[in-house]
Amino acid sequence: MPAPLNLTGQRFGELIALRVAEKSESPNPKKRFWVCRCDCGKETVVLTSYLTSGHTKSCGCRRATAMAKTMATNLKG
């Protein structure tokens, strides 16, 4: 089995990996999660593979911003 990746300090979209999540912070203690800080300032816990694959790029603030823009466009049209 390969050594676990050290993602500390690496950027993934708007997230920066701060540290490996402790078991008490992790939704699934059998998998490796990272505590990340988003550019908006919020901290979130993300699965390693979601970071490295590009699946997760923010804490969710990007989705909220995109949804607000969509709703504003739909209301105008």
C-alpha cells in the first residue's frame, strides 16, 4: 500500500489543505479526510480523493454564488 499523501498547504480550487482530520472530525474514520480552509474563510472537512480529483473545490460557497446568479437571471427573464 502506498504511503498516504501529504496535502498540507496545497491548494485545490478555493481550498487549502491545513491538516489531516482527526477521527472525531471525520465523517468516516476508515477514510482519510483533510481539514481545509476556503477562500471565503470557512473551514470544511473533505475526503482526500475528492480534493485530488477536483470533485470538491470549495466549501459550498461557489455553489451558493452560482445559484444566486442563476436565480437572478431567471427572475429577469
